Amino acid sequence: TRVGEGVPHFGVREGYRVTLAARELGEARFLQFDDAGTLYLSQPNAGKIVALRDGDADGVYETRTDFLSGRKGVHSMHFHDGWLWISNAPE
């Protein structure tokens, strides 16, 4: 098991490699990719979903944008027919 620079130690299944794709994200609950490769990350306590983009396809996300904010408790996410569906806890 190989762990890249800046990644804290944790167990990884044999044959996999872990690298640091983004820094200083804070809380992260759920992850979801769209068809274009944008990674969406939910932050329930902050009440937002952050969109991360890797423009040069090197495995590191250079662009970070608030996709949705003001939704305290934003929880799970799922893409269907081009739409991002979310749920809120406790709603």
C-alpha cells in the first residue's frame, strides 16, 4: 500500500494508492460525480455543496466553487437525467 504526500495514515486495500486530491475542504459527508467529471461534495453543517474540478486531469482539483448554499443539513446526493437530487436531514 502506497500513501501519497500529505495523506494521513489509514488502512487501504492492497493494490490501491491514495493521494491528496484537494486541501482544506473541512467537513465532507457525501461525494458524487457528474458526467463531466465534476466532483460534488456535501458539507451538511456548513449547509452547502461544493463543486470541485480537475481541469488538467492530474488527479488534483484546482477549482472549487460553492454549487449550493443555505441548505443546513444537506445530506445525500444523486444525479438523475442531468439533475442533482439532494436530501436534507431532518427534512
